[in-house]
Amino acid sequence: MQQTTESVRFDHVYKAFVARGSEPVLALRDVTFQARPGEFVSLVGPSGCGKSTCLNLLAGLDSPSDGTVAHDGDPVHGVNTSVGYITQEDNLLPWRSLRGNVELSMELRGVPRRERRDRAQEFIELVGLAGFEEHYPHQLSGGMRKRAGIIRTLVYDSGVVLMDEPFGPLDAQTRVILQAELLRLWERSRPTVLFVTHDLVEAIALSDRILVFTGNPGTIKRDYRVDLPRPRDPFHIHETPGFGELHDALWSDIRVEIEHARGVS
Amino acid sequence: MTLLATTPNGTPHGLDRGAEVLAEAGAAQRRRRRRERTVRWAGTVGLGAAILLFWQFGLEYLVNPRYVSDPLSVAGRMGELAADGAILTHVGVTLGEAGLGFLIGASAGLASAFALAQTRRGYEVFEPFLVGFYSIPKIALAPLFIMWFGLGSTPKVIMAALLVYFIVFVNTATGIREVNPGLLRVCRVFGARRRDLVGKVVLPAAAPAVVASIRITFTRAIEGAVLSEFVASTQGLGYLVARASRAFDIATVFAGIVIIAVVVMAANAVLRLAETRLLPGHHGGRVHG
């Protein structure tokens, strides 16, 4: 595959963390993978295996100790403002209304007020939050805050979206509803997505590919292709032919890693 | 597999008691609240009356009645003070000193906290000195200030400013340092420059702690002014109380104390109102002091 068609490229990436008063820890070891434009890639693996570190490297919030992290062919140096970054906590500004929060990213990028307003409104309506524009985050439910956090990132159409366990703290029903909404939003503009999750069903329902990480230090153990047809319906994903085998294979890969991580620590 | 599920036979629509049940629950809740309010008021008024009655009739058996006066004499004395108008001058002088000291102390506290919070190292260098000054009971400095700045209002203003300064400084610096790092990271990826981060994230995030600390420190400003007036002065509420106590005019001492309490409570009420108006999205910040 030619280098230029890759949206994301990790090339023999190592990352060491030095915490004060303790020995340096290797978080990532020789991590190499690529993602094509528009590919939805999930990163799964035991806790603390460096999945989130991968996202931080691509966002430029951290730099690799060795190797190269590239976005659209260019190595990442410093904060990479051409990605979208969605964290597990919704990280909304509590003193801004829903509308103000959705407009924030565009405001920081200098989008004119008029256009900001229109685009924000379009996305707010798209996820069914119309009527809540002037509500503050503490007046919204967990699911609504999550929607707000997602659309304020998707609203500026970045080519790559990083999502770090975005649905982690939600209840099971809300999770599935939001997975369906995320797929619907993703189909609109088809950005490349790196999606960290612990939920294998979620990973299968959303992804084109699933990277299974080992723990301690994090390396890529296996690279699964998810060949289930799109558009997908997260409510019925279990019934799709092929789901069972894929889930079993993922689970047996992961279980070894979790047991291993427990034995080591 | 067949679905094994049934729909329970509900009451026919006309007989549904949902609305009535809701109305009854609402009415019961209102009754309960009214009753609670009555009990609370009765308790407060009763306790207040008991204290005043004990002061009027019982306290003389515990301490020398010459030094505690009694509520009726104190009330009478307050009436006299109000009538001759001199009290307004004293209140005005004390409030003026406290207000000026408050403004100086609060703005200096804000400015230096923002300056130091820009760099973590800067804060670490200054911290031991701040802790040291913070540990001094400021009132011990009052006699020095009077020697340095005379009997006028300057030493009172300085004392008030000093008491305010440290509380505002510590709370502002803490508020700035405790800004959720996740917010900062997300905003940096959104393309925020340093100026944006300070203006759109750090300042608003620190605002509740800052505003709450500013509110509670007005009391401290009045305290600083009154205490300095105690030490040496020619007017003000502290002067009124100190002069009366040297003359064993106990009714005036108590009258002065009550007036100070009323002034402080009124100032707090005004500031609390201003706080809720200024920061509608918040529920009051935590205050370190």
C-alpha cells in the first residue's frame, strides 16, 4: 500500500513514561499499524495497555519515545489540531450552554459567528437535542452530555476522530442508542476513527477493523477485519451471521491478556 | 421460541386514579413543608426569646451584672445612639476603611495569584513565604501599623486589605491550579491558544472559588478595620466599643457589638445576592480560608 493513502500511520512506536520517584515504564512497544481514510478502527485490550496513549500520540498531546506517528503522511509534532478528540469524561464547559459548548470548537478555530450558529443547530437537531440549546451541562442527562461532546467534535469535520471509551460511563441501553447515533453521524462524512473500548460487542458493531493489544507493555497482538455488512444496526448486531465467531475469537485473545495482566501485577 | 409475555389488565381508562394520587401526594407534601416551616420558626423564635430572657433575668446569678448589662438597656442604648446620629458616622468610617481595604486586598490577591499561576515553578518559589506570612496572626501587626502609619484610617485600611489579600490569593491560586486538565487538553486539540485557554477555560473555571472567597472576605475586612480601631483610633465602630469598655459603659459595648453584627450580616446578604446574579450556572464554590 502506498504511504500517501494512509490517514494514520504508527511506525515502530515506543513510549516510555517516567513517573516521579519510580522506574520508567514502557507503555508501548513496537506498535505498527495503519488506518486508511474513512476506516473505523477499534483498539481493545486489558486496562493500561497503552490504547489511550496511542490516541494522545496522534493528538500530539504526547510524543513517542521512539518511532513515528503520522497523520495524512506528516509526522505529528506538537498539538495536532486537525484531529477531533473525544474523551471518556464529557469535558463540557459547565458555564456554557449546550449551544455554547457545541460552538466552542468552531469558535477556537475562528469560524464566523453566523456559520457557527447554523452548523451547531444542524448537529444539535441531528442528535435530537433541539429544545435544549440553552440548557447547561448540569441540567442534561449523561446521554445528552455525551451527544453534546460528540457533536461538538464532529461539527468541524476533521479527517480523523479519536474516541477514548466515549460510552464508558453510560448505562447499557443508552450505550446502544448512542452507538447507533454515532454510526449514523459517521456515515455522513466518513472520517477515519480510532476508537478505544473495553466492550467487544461495541467494537464489532462499529468497526471495520479491531486491533487487540497485549498489556504491559502494549503491543498489537492481532488485527481483525470485521466484514459484517453496513449499514449496521447495533440493536441487532448479535444476530448478524459471523458475529458469534468473531466475538469468541476476540474474547479468547483478550482473556489470555487479562489473566496475564492479573498474574503479573 | 414463542414469547411468553402478557399485558396486565389495567383499570378502564375512566377509573384511573393517577391524577388524584398525584394531587394528594402534592397536597401532603405542601402540608408537610408548611408544618416543618412552622416548627422551625417556632424553634428559632423560642430559642432567641429564651436567650434574651436568660440574659435579662438569669445572667446576674452567674457573673457580675455590672459587666453584662441587659437586653432592655442595650436596646435603649441603641435607640439613643441611633437618635443622636453619631452612630452613622462610626458605621460610615468603619465601612469606608473596610471597603477600601477590601478592594485593595481583593484586587492584589487576584492579580498576584494570576501572575504566579502562570508558572508552576514561580508558585513553588513563593509558596514558603506565603505560608509563613499566612501563619502570622495578622492582628499582632496592628500596633506596628499604627506606629508606622499613624492614628488615621491608613493602618486600618492596610489591616483590612491584608486579611482579605491572603484568602483571595490562596483561593484564586487553588482555583486556577485545580482546573480540570481534561478540559485544557480537549481545548488544545480544538486549536486553543494560550490566550484562549486563560480567557475561556481557566478564568471561568476559577470564578466560583474566586467569587466565593471574595464574598466571605468582606467580613474579614470589617474585622480588620474594627480590630485596628480597637488598638488606637479616634472614630469608627471599634473605637466606639473600645471607648465604652474603658468607661465600663457595658450597654454601649453590647450595642456596638450588635451593630457590627448587623452591618456584617447586611454586607454578606448583599454580596451573596450579587454572587447568585453574577454566576447563574454555579452553586457556590468551595472556600479555603
